[in-house]
Amino acid sequence: MPGQSDFFVEEERPIDLRGFFFRYILLYWYWYLIGLVLGIAGAWIYLRYAKPVYLAKATILIKDESGASGMSQESLFQGLGIAQGTKNVLNEIHILKSRTLMEEVVDELGLEINYIHQGRVKDSEAYSKMPVEVIRKGRPKVKGSLVIKDIDDKKFELILGDSSTVYAYGIPLIIEKDTLIFKRIAEQKFNVPIKINFRKREDVAASYSGLIKISEAQEWSSVLSITLKDAVPERAKDVVNTLVKVYNEAALEDKNEVAANTLKFIEDRLLLIRDELEIVERNVEDYRRDNNVITPEMGEVVDYIEDLNDQEGKLSQIEVEENILNYIEDYFSSNIGKYKLLPANLTVDDPTVSAHISEFNQAILKRSRLLRSAGGENPELLEIEREIASLEGIISEALARLKEGISKSRISIESKINTNRKRLSTIPRKQRELLEITRQQRIKENLYVYLLEKREETALSLAIATVNSRLIDAARLPTSPIEPRNSLIYAAGFLFGIGLPALLVFLRVLLNDKIEMEEDIKGETSTPILGGISHSKSGKSIVVDSSSRSAIAEMFRLLRTNLHFLAADKEKKCILVTSGSGGDGKTFVTLNTAMSMAISGKKTIAIGMDLRKPKLATYIGKGNHGKGLTSFLVGAATKEEIVMPTDLHENLYYISAGPIPPNPAELLMQDRLDDLIAYLKTEFDIIFLDTPPVGLVTDALLLNRFVDISLFVVRIGQTKKGLLKVIEDIYQQKKLTNPGIVMNGMNKKGRYGYGYGYGYGYGYGYGYYED
């Protein structure tokens, strides 16, 4: 069963690029043309009104103050005990993007007020070349917008809301409880109105904080790239450079705040110790003068005194350390207000306590920055406050442990001192009293000297404080915008102009269930296409006559020629004409093909076998009345009575359908029909059977016993593609003899060069024919 096997195997067809080009492009070329025009025009309009965007970029190096290389200025002084914190690049990025810094930038550049030239087509911002400037006293209270129009070099019109007033330049004006002075900068009259917008400082800062982009130049790098996109190139450059400047100034303030706080603490303690030292020194002088006592070292007990002095020196050092710890503990516990900085370099020689105090101060500074840039309920702020509270407890515990250790050392040294004092008990009373006074003097002197050293160290830390970053590349004035990119916008317009029509065409073809072109037929059935009939603009039922040279007449002649090659061994042919549904033009094709046969000298008859909706006689102009096929089949007329001549041609005859019967299919199965066809084959060369649509009823299949050629009329733009499956089934199952397809209703845009024939390559065209 090779034939049956082939029916279920889909034949692989090569891709028809020509058909694809025609179906999706050439057939709808005007769609693409309109789309391209609209796309390019839209791109041009967008570029005409779009605001250009410029990019300003600066590059800075975040300095590493950890002292790893030992070569930075600050690392050279770390041995003095001046606290230095290691910079975290991510923290610095957060600081650079903070609203606090940006608010300072807004204040310095006056960004809360912007000036706009109101043009006829579009508005443009003015920044560095403003024709007028608003000078305000203090922070402006005005919110919203106002418009000024220049009258001359002395006067201007101020439009505020619905009211307008003429004022003089340079005169203070009270507007909404705010004092403003409008200063004319332009030397010549400016004809364009200037719109002045007053915005909240916080809103402007928040906007620029969101627009500024800060990123690491490379991973694990301390180099940061700071970029800003803005419609005004000068403003973009100024904002970036001013931000770097404000950032460095804020970093210096943070560093100096710790040192200044420590310096103030030392100065206060120096004043107190100096007063105490002066009192002790006066006591020594007064005692020697009043009691005429020489220095103990000058007497005979020098050795005992030196040993005692050595022990008392150690005790003095311990007392100095105790005093320092008491100072810090008192300062820490009784600081005026909460979250104050601690002196950073007055701790004893204990790295743990120094590190904790440095960490505490860094946390205090970070809290201050966050408090300026965020609200009190900010999660990060709450977290840093918890960290500060934890550090307070850690420092208190560390100080307590230090004091406990020092207390034990004091007990040991005091024990040794008591032993030496017993040995010196033989020394006269006056010398012992003098020794006690001088010991107090030595303690005060040591503490005073220590504080002097720390004061110098702190003053030095103020002198060597450097900025956090080094400017590698300052932001320069952008010369060309980065947005919009003309080439990209035009490319997008081009793609839109092509893509949208292509999408619409694709959807139209995809959703269209009608046959539109030859490739639709070839893609669904292997039934041969015998010809194509163009759309008739005349509206006539018969378009073929002996003198016609029109394109449609030539198409019917080509169809006639192709039909001669089918069943070539049959001298006389019976041709069945059917369609998928009503309105496809099967009767039109039947009559005009029959007319073409008659003109060629073939005696032809057309039989109206559509007993359900007969139209054949109506198309001929005779009307479907009187005796016809049904009359013969029911025995009400003879063969000779139903065969009628037409007025169209002497060789063309017809048989009308006659009265519509209740049982068409049963009538077509009668033997009388076989007798009629046998009779007609003796009288005529060509017999055309105009049958009902095969897609609706089976009448046409009942007539296959008479048929030599079967024609399926497919109307372009009307016949549904589903009919092609029916035709393919009929073709494969051989339900009709020699089936072929005739395309009806074609037009010029629906064809791109067909070649028809039954293997013989006949073609048709109408370049030189009449319309």
C-alpha cells in the first residue's frame, strides 16, 4: 500500500523565501512605508524636544590611614598616641551620598533656586549664564514659582500666580514674608520670560543624592568614581567638584573635633595642676625659710633618702596614673550631655583602653553624621547607639580593672616606703616634714609635665590633620551629551517603524483563516492548481466573448487550455465544478469556462445541478423557471425539452435546475440521470456540471460516475483554509476524478508570477490586454 503510506507522511517542503518576502513584505509594502515614516518622524520629534543629559565625573583616592606603609603624614605621629581610624571604603561611599553633605553643596551653589528660559517650543535651564539673579537674605521662605519679564534695564514685570506687577531691579521686595532682590545681569534686553522655581533645600539635596553615582574603580580598590548626570553641564561639574570639597572639609572637622576636645580637657587640667603646684612650691620655700632647714640630700642620711625617693618616685608615677584614670572616669561618667567625645590620648600605657576609646570616638562621630542625614528612627542610627552603649560598659570595666591593678601596686610600694621611713625615723622632725612637702611637689611636677607633653601632641595632631581623599581627576565641563544618543534613537525609530507593521502583518496572517495567495493552497494540499481568475470589476456574470482581449478573458482561455491536457485521451469531457461554500464563484467559473470552450468551437452545455440554490439560469439571464433537470428526473419533461440554447453563443447550451426538490441527493442517484448524461455525450463535446459546494453537501461526490475532470473553485480572501483539508482528502482518496483547483477573485497585488499547467508550464499575464 505505497500510496496509502505516502498519505500519512508529510512531504518536507523547502523554505520559499520568495513567497515569504511576498506574503509578509511586498504585499503590505505601504504598511512598512507608513511605519518607517512614523518611526523616523517620532524619533526626530523626540530628539527635538528631549533634554540633553551630560555626565560629569571625578576620581578620588580614599587615603588609607591604617599606617600600613608607614609613610603617610599621620602614620609618622601614631607613636605619640594620636588615635587614627582605618577608613572603610563602603562607609566613605555612604558618607559621600549622604543628604547632609549634599545640603551643604546645595547651599554653596544656590541650587534651591533654578532659572528656566520659557521658549516657544521648549524650555531650557539657565545656570551659569543667567540674565537675572535672585539675591535673598537668609534661607528663602518662598516656595513655588514666579515669572519675570524684562521691560528695560531698570524695570521688570513680576508674575506671581494670576497677578503681575512692575518693579525696579535691585530694590528689595517682600514676597510671601521673604526679602528678595532681583539683580539684572544681562546687558541687553532679554525677550524670553524667565521662570524662577523655589524649592526646598532638603528636596533638592535628596534629588541629587539619588542622582549621584559612586562606585569603586576596581574591586578592592580605594579609588572611587563619582558621576552625575544633569541637563546642565556646568551644574553637573560644579556639583561633583563641590561634593568632593565639602566631603574633605567635613572629614577634617571630624578629625579636629576629637583633638580640639582633648586639647580643651588638657588645658583645664593644666590650670588646676599649675595652681596646686604653685601652692606646694610656696609651702616648700616657706618651710625652709621659716625653719632654716637644708635639703635632706645635703645631710648625713643621703643614702637613706635616695632609696626613699626611688620608692616615692614609683608611688608618684602610680598616683599620676590614678589621677589620669580618675580624670577620664569622671569625664566619662559625668559628661555634660550624652554622646560626647572622650579625650583620645590621655590614657595610661594600655593599648586595650586606648583602642576602646578610639573606637568609642569613631562611633560618636558616625552617629553625628547619621543624625544629620537620617531621622531618629533610622535602623542604622539605632544600631550605632547600641554599639556606643556597649562600648561605654566595656570602657568602664577596663578602667575598673586598671584601677584595681594600680591599687595593688600602690600597696606594695607603700609597704616599702613605710619600711624606709622607719629607717629614717631618726632624722630630725623638720627634715621629715620638708621631705613630705617635696614629695608632694614632685608628684604635681610629674603630672604637670605629663599634661604639657600631651598638650603638644594634641596640638600637633591638629596641625598634621589631612583630608580623607586625594583628588585624582576633577570633574571637567562635559562637551557633548551622553543622552539621548541620536543614532540609537533613530535606530529605535527605524526598528519600531519596521517591527510594528511586521507584527501587525504577522498577526493578520496568523489570525486570518482565509486563503489569500497561492502559497496558502500549496502549503495545505498537493492538488494541482489549474489556473487563476482575476477579480472582475465590471460586475458582469459573463466576461468572456469572442472579441474580448481583457486579462480575465485570457485567464479563462489559459484555464481552457490546461483543461484540454487533463483527460487528453477523452474526446468528449464531462467537467464537474464545485466549491467549498456559497459565494466562491463556481457558477461564474462554470459559465465563463463553458463560454471559452464554445468560442473555441466545442459544442458545450452547462447543467445546473445545484438543486438547492440554483443560480445557473439566473446568470445566463433566463431565470430558474419552467422545465429543468428536476422536471426530467421526476418524469415531467423529456431530454429535448430541458436542453435550452443561450443567447451568448451558438455553441453554448444549458439545462436549468428546475423547481427545487425536497430530496436533491436521491434525485441525483436515479438512473434517469445516467440516461441524460449518456444522451448529452452524444450531442455535446463538453459537459459542465455546476454542483453544490462539496464543503457543505455530498451531491458533487454522487456525480463522480460521470466526471472526467473535477474543478474546485477557491475564492481568494473568502474561502477558508479548512476547505483545503477536504480537498486534500478528496484528492488522496480519489473521491473525484482528476481534481484540480481554480483560484477565483485574484488581483494584481495577490500574484507575483505564477506558472500554471499540468506539467507543461503554461503562464498567464495581462500586461498588454484590455482591462
